[in-house]
Amino acid sequence: MSQLSKNLRYLRHISDCTQEEFAQILGIKRSALGSYEEGRANPNFAVMMQISKLFGITIEQLMSVDVSTLEVSPIKVPEKIIVNSEGETDEPLSEEILEVLHKEEIHTEKPEIEAKSDWRALEKEKIHPETKKIRREEKHEEIKEKFYPTLDDGLFSEENQTEFFTDTDKGDIPFVKQNNLINYLAHYAEKQFVESLPKIQISLLPKNQEYRAFEMDKSFPLEKSICIGSYLKNWYNVQTGETYLFLTQKQGLIYGKAENRLRNEGYIAVSGLSQHYKVYLREIFEIWQFQLFLSAGKIENI
């Protein structure tokens, strides 16, 4: 399990929240939170920013530091959070709840901090001293390697296996068609949605990995092609010169060779088939390392 997943569980537990309650505070679905806590998906930048704001920690700390070693105050669950008879929360009240929590944090838990209209000013005041040191010395390679956020490289070790959506024993790989890409971008972290996708079977790929197949658009050299990638858990492990499939907030699906500039500049430079992209960390939903492609004459039958 990644450090990020462990931190999410810890923060929820110290706040005495159920998954339903914590998910509603963040304005996400319970199934998405479950995926984050189990290490099957990563929260996007907006969700991590909300968590950072609520608990007074930086995103770097959330991703790479054991937050149980920090002075982190639990949040209080507003009474407005109601769990219905089905065990599910009502419609998300994230913005309203965050406002309530933020006011409570300013006026009760931390009265020494003056309320400000711009919460970024509060965030700046809460920056951990060690993080300030990192920022001052970020050009030194040794400091960068030691402190910059990374996810758990041992996620796929035998002792840390997580639940995969792909049935690798059968070679079943969920397939995302072009006309379903928008839905996938909205529901990629939901197990029920992924399981509902059509499947293709390929037995040549290594077992015990998560795979996804994507129908490519007209910019791909071969018409009606399908690209298959293996899930990359740690985005900082993108290898310069290797080919990946990026699922992004702005561009959707991008196929291309990567130049990893995350540690120094906060983005990955991608040389696509027809143009170049700067894919920033906050825009990334998923990254899949390219494995192979299929040229399908009639993929509509899949």
C-alpha cells in the first residue's frame, strides 16, 4: 500500500469518519475514496488540495510523509452529513461543508490564525519548516531525491498486492472505446464502471498487473488501432524516452514519448504523434505504460 493510501486512512480514522462521511466532505463518491485508500487509484490534484486544506498539511507531506508523525488535528464531521438507509450519502455538499469546516478551524481550533478570504494565505502559514528547507535547496540533487514526493515503489511486491480490476488469469483487459472515453475519465476509479467495460483477451502479457486497452483516434498512424498499457502507480517513475498513455483533465487521452520533468518543473513533456504537450501533475488522472498495439479492422464487434 502506498504512503498516500496509508495517510488517507489515517486522516479519516483520527477524524472518526466513515468512508461515506469522508467522501461527502471531499465531494467524491464513496467508491472513489475506497479506491484511493486501497491504492487502486490516485486522487486528482483538486481532491488532494482539499485534503491538504482541511488538515493543514502540504501535498508533498500527504503523498510522501507518514502524517501520523506530524501534528495533525482531526476534522469534525458536520451534522449536515446524513447517511441514508441504503448506507450511502446524499448528494455531495463539499463546498458548503468545506466552508463550515474552514470557519470552524479558524475560529475555534486555531484562534491564533487570523481569518483570511484567501485560503492560500493560510496554507502558506502552515507550511512545514522541512518543506521550506526543501524549496530553498531544491536544485541540489541529493535533497530532491530525499524529499520530493513519490508513491510507494513496492506496490506490486508480493506482500503488497492490491485488488486489480483486470482478471489476469484469463487475460481479460477492460477496453475503452473512443465514444466512451469521456465516461471513463469521469468514472475511471469506480470498480463497478470498470467492470462494466467490454473486455479483450490477450494472454501474452505478464500476470499480476493492471492493464487497460484504449481505442486510438484518427491521429494514430494505423486506423482503428487499440493500444494496451500497464498501470503506472508512481508517476515520478515515468522514464524519459519511454512511451506512455496519459489520461488527463485537459487533453483526454495522450499517446507519446515522455520526458520526465516532474521533480524540477512539475510536468511531463510528451512528444505526441502530431504535437507536443506539457502534462502537469495536477492534470493527470492515470498513466499507463505502453505495452503493445493491435490493428483491428472491426473493433465495433468487441
